[in-house]
Amino acid sequence: MYTIRTASLCYDFKNLRNLMAKASPPRSGDYLAGVAAVSHLERVAAQWVLADVPLKQFLTEALVPYEQDEVTRLIIDGHDRVAFAPISHLTVGDFRNWLLSERASTESLTAIAPGLTPEMVAAVSKIMRIQDLILVAKKCRVITRFRGTIGLANRLSTRLQPNHPTDNPAGVAASVLDGLLYGCGDAVIGINPVSDNLQATTRLLHLLNDVIERYQIPTQSCVLAHVTTTLQAMAQGTPVDLVFQSIAGTQKANDSFGINLALLQEAHLAALELKRGSIGDNCMYFETGQGSELSANAHEGLDQQTCEARAYAVARQFKPLLVNTVVGFIGPEYLYDGKQIIRAGLEDHFCGKLLGLPMGCDVCYTNHAEADQDDMDMLLTQFAVAGGTFIMGVPGADDVMLNYQSTSFHDALYLRQVLGLRPAPEFEQWLQTHQIFDAANQLAAQRSIPALFKPALDKLNGYCDEHA
Amino acid sequence: MNTPEQVTTTPDPWHTLSQFTPARIALGRAGMSQPTRASLDFQLAHALARDAVNIPLDFAGLAQALAAQGHQSLTLPTQADNQRLYLQRPDLGRLLGAAAQGILQDTATIKADAVVVVADGLSSKAIAHHAPAFLKLLLPELCAKGYALPPICLVKHGRVAIGDAIAGHFAARLCVVLIGERPGLSSPDSMGIYFTYQARAGVSTDADRNCISNIHDNGLSYAQALAKLLYLIDESERVRFSGVNLKDGTTEAGLENQPPERCFLLG
């Protein structure tokens, strides 16, 4: 069925799963899994065959068996045939043409999203170049709300990530203030705690809640503990805005994370019940990343990009405020160098947006990857051109707890300058009211500490002077 | 950079906050971008970290340091024969090499309650700097509990899950893996500890492990890490499992006792 004769060679791709993997642009994780094409020709042959596969085929040939995987069941049972109807006659190759055409408007892309499965969008992404991924993603619009409006046109939000190596409250607060004074934090102020400890999580949640309330900041907080820890925190009455969880695209991988759909559902309902959003109720924050299934030895023979797209099916079930692909965090055994990281970040953004998710990207790398700041600037810029929803804001791009390099507060300001991107409107208002940003959304020209934070810093300086 | 940087940049008047965190805060700006000094600082740290990834651990030196503390050790290579392969093939770093299996055969009769594994991981500096000192605190505690321990297993090019194979070999109930964490710019020598109850190769998953990370000079202290680990060990002995459902219930006395004014934003 999946056969091609090309350049005097015959390729017979046994099944759709195998075909998808062979058609994937090269990346180290697929070689590690032993599913990648062994030559350039085999890869392109697979792409030719994949282009002729009808989109409908993905509804009948499950890549992971329906009986053994709850993510597959979620995808198949949740498929919206009415939304799918306008494109149901297309092949993968035709679908690419359709996406690039004027027929794919913001409205029509929004309308077909529930009719798309992760495998369909993963398939089409494999035959798209970077400019295709950018062009189509840019046409998608996904808007979510909690205390601010995330995802409007010509806006870029930021997650303030004030991690500290020992979860020290003053240390966290120092990075929070640094970020706020650089205009960062409208997507979320989100801390990765050092250890999954209910007491530490609770203390950090109270700290962020108190800061947000005291300074009337139109944003939301999150402590990125395991969902079971956050459930315990909610049960104790701790102020939880967003429930966080890392998710993956196979049931086995989610098992290894200690989660399943029922547990996520329980947490989602518990967070909804708190009714803490002032203008909306998107109250989940998910993180993903290519390679996490293979890393858990749970990729089920799939390529890592298809696994990643399937994780978005899990995400969209719970109407998240934010989804973040932490693209370069996992390391060189999955994405070897800057080239692989850049393409993966743009694929993830494209697939997520097409499926209707508010996609952010942690533009990042580790010190054992073949990547550097120049590579990150390329992804950062391309992601913003593609209409990416949010990026991270880490002091100086150096996360001193998680030991990797992300994007800095300055990086967001670079994008605001070159692309004219504004923060979420509610946060923009707050920044301008307190004279952190000027009317053009640039940092105020002559630097003095805004009146809002002056008392706290003065008191601190006084305290230091007294004890000098 | 002969001109004082203040002339060409805008400084941030909140340097005082740097007393609370090693994070790169209050960097100032050139236009909206990082000033030259901050930018080159970052590049310098990245260069150090990149170089650190590839420095091999001195296993003989580590074995000697442990011998000086009165502890025997075995050095066990994994199937990742070299550093490049190790970085690209984590699966091989979870499997004992042929030489390691030969070494372990000679120890087949040793009875064990707990195994202590030390793996180079992604930072040999972390293990060189912190493993001997931490083991000096940990091993007497384990002995005081009456646990039978085989020699300390030093693993070359090892990943976390290599502990499963070693715990399985000794039929040990408790598995403690000390491993070099991926180096950060500010902490090229951060050590992590992974604890697993009933660790077994092919059975244990990441959800079965408890992790204590960020052990270095500006991170978690040896005493804090030890308290957490001993808590996890005792709790796991009680409930007979480890992992995401075994919560770290230790209180951090140092943080609890902080005066409220330390949190300056809410003071």
C-alpha cells in the first residue's frame, strides 16, 4: 500500500507509523529509536508516499492501537467529523497546498481545528519547509484568558521564570521584580520548584499570590510541581491559579510521568471550582517536548515529532491557558544541534496552533548540545514571526536552578522592537500605568524605580544600610 | 570598553537584590539589549560549561578517596564506550558493559540491603567536587541503620537507570544513585541524587524515582540533601514504594526561620 518506485529503487513502507517516521526530517532521537530513514533518498521517498495518503486514512489506521492506548482513544473518540468535512477529501499533499492557499484563513483554520488529529498535522508538517510552518501558523489565532488575554494579533506574552536553586522566597522575589521591571510576566509567573515538596510548593504559591494581589498585577501564578502535589495544595485551600503538568503523547509515557487523563480531569475540575480567573477560566498549563516519550522508553515505535503532536491532543482536552514546548531542554540525544532544535520548535508551534492550542516555546538549549546563542536568536526570531504565543523570561537567559539556557527579559524586548509586538492588553495597561513601559511599549528612557516598587526597595536599602 | 559602561548603557538601580539570588539580575541595558559586559560574561560561562562536559572523571582518584574513608569500590563501565556515544545514546549508558558484568560476577555472593552508585553523568566536576564529601556523611548513616552494603559502584558513562541493573544484581531493596547533572552556566558542578525502592532494570520507571537535585556550593547543602534522602529511605521502608507518590515531607528549617522582612516585596 505504501510503496514507491523512485530513482530505480523500490521502497515499501510497511505501515503508516513506519512511513511517518521515515518521512521525518532528520533528528538524533529518531536515529536513537531506530525508526529514522537510513538515507536521504529513503526520507524523500517516504515524503512522496506520505503526500499521497488521504487524511481519512488517519481515522482508520491508528498509529498506536486503540485498545491499548488512552491517548489514541481520546483522539479517535473526540474527532469532530463535521469540522473535518471541508478537508475530508484531501490527501496530505493537498492539505499542505490548502493550508498555504488563501482558502485557509484565520476563520477556516479555527473551524477545522476540532476535525484535525495530531497525526494529520504531524504528517503535513513533515512535508513542509520552515517558511511553510511559519506562514500557516501565523494565520492561526488562539485566544485564552485567565486574568489577561493571551494570543491576540501582534501580541507576544512572556512567562516570568524566577527559579532559584533552593526555592528561597527572597531569591525568587528578586527575580520576579527584575522581570516585572523589564516588562515580563503576562503569560504567567511560573516557578519550577527544586523538589516536589508540598510545603515548599505551598509557600511559593502563597508568595506569588501575595505579590500579584499586593501589586494588582493582571497575571497568574503557577508552581510547576507534579499535578498530584498541586491537587494536595488545592485541597488544603492554597491559592492555585494554574495547574501545571508535563504531558506526553502515549499512555505509557504518561504512566511514567505518574499521570493519566482521569487525573488531569480531576485536577482541571478542582482548579475550575476555585474560579480564580477574573476574565476567563483557562486554568491549565502544560509542558511538552519532542523526545520525552522515547526518554521514557514509551514511544511505541513512533517518531518523536508524531509523539509530540499526540501530546497536544491531551492538552486540548483541558482548554489550557498555555502550552509550552520546551524544545531544547531534553538534550542532544533527541535534538542534536541548533538546526534540529530550530526546526523542532517551529514544527511544534505549527502543530499546536493548527490543533487550536496557545503555543509558547521555551527557546532553549543545554550545555551538552551543539548549539549556542546565535541558534537561539534564529529560533526566537522565527518563532515570533510565526506568531508564537509566548516565550520564557529568565534573568540573563541563564536558569540557575534547571541548568539550561532559555531566553532573557532582554530577548523579549528585542522582539518588541524589531517586530512591534505588544504584551497582553491588561498587562500592557499595568506596565504603562506604573511607567515601566512608555506609550510605545519600550522601557522608560531614563531609568528610575517606579513608584509602585520604590517603597519595597527603599526599605530594603535602608535595612542593608542599618546593618552595613 | 575603555569608556565607563555607564556612559553607553543604562544601569538598573536594584543591584541590592543580587544578595538574594545567583541569577543574572540587574544586568542593565544597552538600548533594550544586554550590555557588552553582561553579554561576554555569559559567553565566558558557556565556554567553561561546554569544556566541562567533556572532561573525563578521574575514577582512580575517586576510588582512592573512598578507600581513604575505608570504603571499597568497583569501577563499572557501561556500554557507552566513549563520550560522544554516551551523549547520543542514553540507552547504552543504562546498560552495563561486558567488563562490568565480569567484575560483578566476582561479587555474586554479597548480600545487600542497599546499593550506592556514583555515576559521572553529564558533569565529572560535580562528582569530583561533591561525591566523596557527601558519601562521608551518608555511608555512616546507612551503616548505623544496619544495612548491608556491597562496594560502592562507580559507573563510567552512566545514566540514572544504571542503578536498576546494579540493585538487581545485588538483590538490594534500596538504590541510591549520585550523578553529575547537566552543567549550568552558574553551576558546572551540580550533583543530583536519585532514590529508588526495589529498583529493577526494565521494571522501574522515572515515576518510581525520587530526585534530590542541585547539590552544589550555592545550592542544596550536603546536610539538607542528606536529611531529604534519609527521610525518603525511611518513608519508603514504611510504605514499600518510592516515586511520585512518595512525597518529600522534610521541612527546610533554614527557610522556615527566615524573618518575614526577608521577603522584601511583601514586607
